[in-house]
Amino acid sequence: MKKYFTNTKAGSKKFWSIDVKNKTLHIRYGRIGSTGKSLNKEYYNKAFAKEAADKLVQEKLAKGYKETSSIPDKPEKSKSVFAPMNKKMFWKLIDSSLTHTPLKKQAQYIKKELQQLSKKDLVAFENVYNKLENDCYSWDIWAAAYTIHRGCSDDGFTDFRGWLITRGQAVFEKAMKSSDSLAALGKKVLAKSNEGEYFIYMPATLYEALYGGRIEKDPHIKSIHMKTTPSGKEWPEGDAQTLKKINPAIFKLMIGK
């Protein structure tokens, strides 16, 4: 008798079915809503095949699969309270994550919420993130990162901008007006501002895991004219007096002179 199973645990949307016909196992698996893939396994006799099927079923149940009467035609609708995703919902999600500390726990919370979004809403989240990351690509904000960490490479500044976005709407918008406003977060918080890598690849990684393919190839991804150089006035690398002038409060807090 054919048996059907689904797994929607922790944002997963998978199906798995098994059927024993004579001495052959017929297995089909994949993401709910897709045709999935088929696999046939032949055994010495029907008894062996039945024993193997029972073992596979127990393994699936242990992994969080539940038996159903059939395989749903479409994935379950999004359960996220942050949908439909747009800039307002983006900031609502980020702001709600700020109660989860340290940064690793905040990242886990955001990941869990993104897993509940529909495919289209996950892409919409990426669109908003990309726009914000591009907006804060400025020399003054880079000077803040450079002062905080006494040096900041291109990659390091990408991580810093990811961290800045996940500090929430109020902090981000104040920093866009004055990068020196970040001093209000305190030395301990700023010292962790090089850990933005927790966040910057999250939507793309989830997209590939849940749907396959690359998020930048999705038809709903928006093309953004990315800055080739930061906005604002460039500063001489390593020039302490210029860095102090740009972000005096951050300089005093982190360097103390």
C-alpha cells in the first residue's frame, strides 16, 4: 500500500512517498508543489522489500515527517506575520529581532522568520536589503567602521553594512544622516559590528536550499544600480585626524584620544 509523508518542520516543505510492489520499492520525494524525483530499489524478495520500507518510514518519522492521506498539490501558504514583504515589513521584522541577543541568536530568529515567507516574499526581502546596503555605501559610514576596528577592508565594510541594517530602522536612518550617531550604541555593541556576515548571505542561502537555483535569477528580483564607489568625500586611509574629524564621538569612544 502506498504511503505519503510530508515535513513542514522549521520551515521545510518536503514530501516523501513509498510504495512496495512485489520486491521493488517505489519512492518519490521533493518539495511540495513540485513533481519531485523518483527512485526505485529492488530487493531479493517481497519480504525484504517490505522490511526495508518499514525501516525507511521509521527514519522519516524520526526526522519530523508525518503521514498524510496524499501529497498536497501546493506548498502551505506563508504563516509569517511579516508578509506581504515590503520596506515597512522588512523593518518590522528587523526591529522585532533586536530582542534576540547576541548576534548569532538574532540571526537564528531572522532565519526562522524568512523560512516562513513565500518564495516571492523572500525575494522581496532581498530586494529591500540590497537597496539599503547600497544606500549606506558611503565614505562617512566606512570611516566609522574603520575607526571602530582600526582598519576596515572592502569585505569588512560589506559585513559592517549588514550589521548596520540589522540594528533596526531608527539606528540605520540616524546613521544615514550622521555616521557619528553610532557612538550612542556603546563600545561593546560597536565591537561586534564586524559580524554582519551572519546576515548578508541569508536570503540567498535560504532561497537555494528551499527552491533551488540562485535568488539573483528569480524573475521578481529587482535590478539595482549599485554604486561603484562610496558616496560622499573620500578620506586618506590611516589619517587619524581626518577620521577624528568625521566621527569625533566614535573616535573618542573607541580610541580615547
